Amino acid sequence: MNLKVVLEPSDEGGYTAIVPALPGCISEGDTKAEALANIREAIALYLEPVDDDLMGMPGVERMEIAV
């Protein structure tokens, strides 16, 4: 899955990373590399509950599509 990430310099120093397609998915880092590593983890955590919620629902199919 590919998602666009907005990387902005932070007023306090470092960088803020935001994923516009995932409301509330935001992270920070002291360097660009650290901010990107942190946002990857935030994305994984953001999407994780979706898988857990679907597992117990009868008739639900999980599939991936390219967008």
C-alpha cells in the first residue's frame, strides 16, 4: 500500500509527518528519517484495529485493491 505523507518542519525543531488519507495519523521525529520511520509505525497501528474488527464478522471478506 502506498500512502502520501506530508513532511513539515516543526516550530520546535524536527519534523511532523501527516497522512492526509488517514485522519489523525500524525507523528514526529528529530530528523526526516526518524519522522518517516515513526509515521510508518503510526500507519501500521492506525490500520491494525481494522483487521481485528473484521475477523469476527460472519460473511466479511478481506481483499486488497490497487488504488
